[in-house]
Amino acid sequence: MRAFEAAARLLSFKHAAAELNVTPTAISHQIKLLEEFCGQALFRRRPRPLTLTSAGEQLFPVVRDSLDNMSEALSSLQSGGERGRLHITGTNAFCARWLLPRLHGWRKLYPGLKLTIAGTDSVLNLSAGETDVAIRYAAKPPDEGPSIRLLRDTFHVVASPRLVGRIRAPMDPADFARYPLIEADWPATDVKAPTWRRWQKVARARKGRVPDLAAAVSVNFKEELHAIEAAVAGHGIAICSDALIARELAQGDLVPLSRISLPGYGFYIVHRPSHSKLPAIRTFITWAQSVC
């Protein structure tokens, strides 16, 4: 099958032999055995150049895809090799807005190490093997295994210039109430969540009178990712993580409206301590740190 796939792909017994490090005679012999098994010719040998028969054209994509699938499956089982596949999980917002835009660089550097990315706000279990690497968003390092802090974020009040115009100075908090306010859901037990209620509390401590912005929220999203996208689209003012809107801030698609910000948490890369893919995991960690 390997001899047939190489010969069909290259349309040359000679080139297939060179690729597989055998003689052209060996390739020809393997093809003849396969043709005898199939009961019909797979190649037209005359006149040159070599071409596939209709039977060969029918068989080639099946053999090619089967060999590719077997190679991928075997590579994924290699212990700690650079080849194979890493399963990575992170929040929906982190995967979509931080990881995804950087993946073109990963593919160029490590084409043999493939990634399966699970963007979810559910916590996949490392010890149960549900994922190889987890990027946790937490106040302190996770205790699931070795971890390293990739970055820490800060939350800013931002909006699209399409909504508020090209502002030259910070807006007064009282002015926010003139626009739709956007908020993402956070656990009720998280007293440090970057909500409008917490922001107005900090603002009142610094500026005195600030309207009840928490009561003025007009659109609430279950997903942080959707709240960010709504702000980018100009649907309202939102409190967003600078790590997740860095591109929009740099391009001016979102503008900060206040100097009052809220501290966020850390993004920690964590994995099992004795993982069979440890060299590949270390490669991913080094790469992630280099593109922060």
C-alpha cells in the first residue's frame, strides 16, 4: 500500500523508490502483487508518462487517507515525542481571542505537533486525561500539577468609536449612563469579579458621586466572549480584559473610556507532573511565553 500510494502520488516508480529508500524493481514488484490481488491494472505504463487507470484513481484517495489516519493515530500515541497531538483546554474567550490569532505562528514552527483545542468554561479534568494541558484563569496557581503563569490581565471600561466617537480624554462616569451598558456573567461567589457593581464601587471611592451603573446594564451575556464581541460591534460600553482585546485596543477598534480599571486574574498553564507528552508540553509552554 505504501508503494502504491507513493507511486500514485508521484506518478513515478523511480521517485517512489527514492522516497521509500528501495529499488524501482521493488516498487514494481509490490504494485504487481497489488494488481494481482485487485484483479486489474492500477497504472498505465505505456505510453509514458505513468498514469493511473480508473481503478487506480478510485483506490488512491482511499489508500492515501488511510495511511494518513494511521500515521496520525500512531503519532498521537508516541510518548513525549514532538510528533503527535496535544489536547489543550481554556476558556471560550481565551481560546478565541488570545490563542486562535497566534496559531499561524505555531503551525510554522511545529507542523508535526498538532493541537486539539477545547474552548469551554467547564473545567476539564487533567488527572482523568480529559485534556493534556489546561489554561486556567485563576487568582492563584492551580494545585492540579506543575503550572506557570502565562500572563495577568486588567479590566478596562471600553467602547467602540462607532458608539462614543473619537474621545480625547477620559469620560466622566456619569456619562456612561447615556449609553447601553454591557456585562458578562460571573459567579455570584466571586466578590472580585469585574462587574459594573464593583467598578462603580471603586469609582465612588475615588470620585465620589457615581450613578448606579449596575442597575443601568441593558444587555447581559452568559459568555464573556459574546460581551466582548458586542462591545466591538458598537452595541454598548463594556468592562473587558486587556489580554483579550489587545488587538482592538492597538487598532483603535475599542477605546478606553476611564483611567479607573479593575485587577484581573492570572492565566496559568497547568499539566500532569508525569505526562507522557512532557517534551511536547514544554514546547507549547515555551512557545506560548514567547508570543505573549
